[in-house]
Amino acid sequence: MPRSVRDVVFVDGVRTPFGKAGPKGIYHETRADDLVVKAIRELLRRNPGLDPAKIDEVAIAATTQIGDQGLTLGRTAGILAGLPQSVPGYSIDRMCAGALTAVTSVAGSIAFGAYDAVIAGGVEHMGRHPMGEGVDPNPRFVSEKLVDESALFMGMTAENLHDRYPTITKQRADEYAVRSQEKAAKAYADGKIQQDLVPISVRRTDASTGETGWGLVTADEPMRPGTTLESLANLKTPFRVHGNVTAGNAAGLNDGATASIIASEDFARENDLPVKMRLVSYAFAGVEPEVMGYGPIPATEKALAKAGLSIGDIGLFEINEAFAVQVLAFLEHYGIADDDARVNQYGGAIAYGHPLASSGVRLMTQLARQFEEHPEVRYGLNTMCVGFGMGATVIWENPHWEGK
């Protein structure tokens, strides 16, 4: 029987506040799967029109699928969140683009007609499971020179990208990082971020007394409001002597989870669900693993071509700030100014943090909020670099666009 492709929409997205990885981080004693459960439950609370029994799938990404991030996380988190046992689930790994890939994977199934509504998201507890834990890279990668050894270390790939773009100096990267912190602080002050955060109760044990207590997390831990160029100037460059990449112009090691509802537009309208964004196109691309930060450029070229659009048609950009140089390389390629008002209006991962597989839905949620504020904008995009040499881009249409 012939089928027609259905329109796919972003209904809603939420996330936990992001934390710093490690013993001093807010989530040190909180399980990764519990973070996902909280996000799923919040989505259901916010969208009472969605009958949990009508959810066709739960797709949850994690880069390090081990321990409390393993065991087919989409299925186990769905059960823990109270979804009917009839709702299946699965796990995804595309490193930093895990949640983004969860969304695009289920979107294809929705467009085909296999699903009507799906929960898609991601989690990374880098404090419990550092990137690369338990992996065993094949020695042929290096011995046969399939990739440069630096490809295995994300910070070194960022230094390599600085080499490829000599005009992107450390000062430019630091200046971008300061703006990211400033924009994030303003977004918080204006109440732009809090409305999509899920408060998380956390248990903490005082190291000095051994006493255990509980607290409520309501804000991102990694943010450093008040960051100045002077405070960034003398930070160590751990990946290269006299290098360009520092803890100040890169995202840190973080914990957090995201979740979203993706549905066919017909289903959303029939069930009184909001339509915050309409999917236009998406694309993934591979690049040399040792300059993985270049990945968003060819991925965006492919996504634009599939949509029949040009970069000039994009009115809002949400670019993951794994490293400042990666964003600046993208902007330089397209002739966009470092401080262009269309780019990361609420700040980015340099301020909020980057819990790897969860970040794609954070980008989508922030773009959806900006679409509401900018009905004059028709198209926006999310893009991010991906470990081991990939890029990922999704283009969305603003359903609030007033130019119809």
C-alpha cells in the first residue's frame, strides 16, 4: 500500500539542570537512569493530553552505555517512569549527538507512519562514567595510521581545528566564551531557562562529617557568571603547550538528562498537544576524526541542500559549544560574525555544560523558546560536532511564523 510522508513536530522538551561531574558535583550520588525518569515524568505532567498508552517508543541516548546508563535505557527508564509495559524502548549511541540522533531516528519512523508519538532524549553521567570508560579502541586505528592519535582526545582535536583556522586565535575563543556566559546569565535573569528545567532532589554526603542530607537542584551548576577576558587569559592549556583550548573556552565534564516528545503533526493537533517546531530536514556527515569540530559544516551543507534552503534562510542558530573554536569555525565558514545576534541567544554549553548524549535536546528546547519570541523567523537550526569525526544538523520551521 503506498504511503505518504507525515509532518513531524517537536511537541515539548525538558531537561534536568546540568551538573559538574565528579565527587563535588550535585549528582555525584544520583543515578543516571533516575535523571532520565524525572525528565520523562515531567513531560507527562506538562502534557496531560498525551495518553501514556499512546506513546509508541522511548529512545534514550547515552555515550557510555554501562552501569546505570546501560541495560537498554529507553526501555528501563520508561518502566521506571511509570509508562505502561506495552511501551517499548531502546538505547542509542552517537556520542555527543545521541539525543539529536534519538529525535531524528524516531522522526523517520513517525514520518513513515510506524509511530504517532515518541519520547526521545539522552543522558550522560560523566562523573559516574567518564567518556571512554570500558572501551578498547582497536590498535589498528593508530598502528595503520587510519587516524591521528589525537583523534581519541577531544581537546586535542580542538587544538587541531585552531591549526586549520589560524585566524581563530585564543583571544577570539575567549571573547566568545565570555559572551556565552553573559548571554546565559541574562537568559536566567529573564526567566528563559527555568521554565524547561526539571527540579531534581539530590542526596549528598558531607565529606567531613559523613552526614547525609537532601537538597533540591533548580539551576545549572557549571555556569560562571561574571567571567571576564582577564580571568580566562592565564588559564592552562592542558592539551598543548602554549595552546588555545582551556577550561574557560570549552564545555566541561558534566552530568544531566533531557527528554522530548516528538509526534506527527496530525496526532499532536488531535490530542491538543502543542506544536513548537516542525521538522524540515536533517543530516549527518563524517570528517577527519582529528578535526571533529569541523563536522557541523558539511552536515549543515547537506541539511540545507535537502531542504532546498541556503544559510541566509536560517534566522536562528543553536550551535553546541563543545569548544569555542568549533562554533567560530562554523561561523567563519559561513561569513557570520562572531557576535551575530541570531546565534545562541541564550548562551550555550560553555556556560550550561555539555553532558554528551543529552545535549541535542537542550539545543532543540532553546530553539523552540526562541521561535515563540521571534515569529518573524521562519527557519532555525541545531548543529553539533560529534566525536570521532562527525557532524549533525537539524533544520526546523517555526509554526509561529507570521509570514504565511
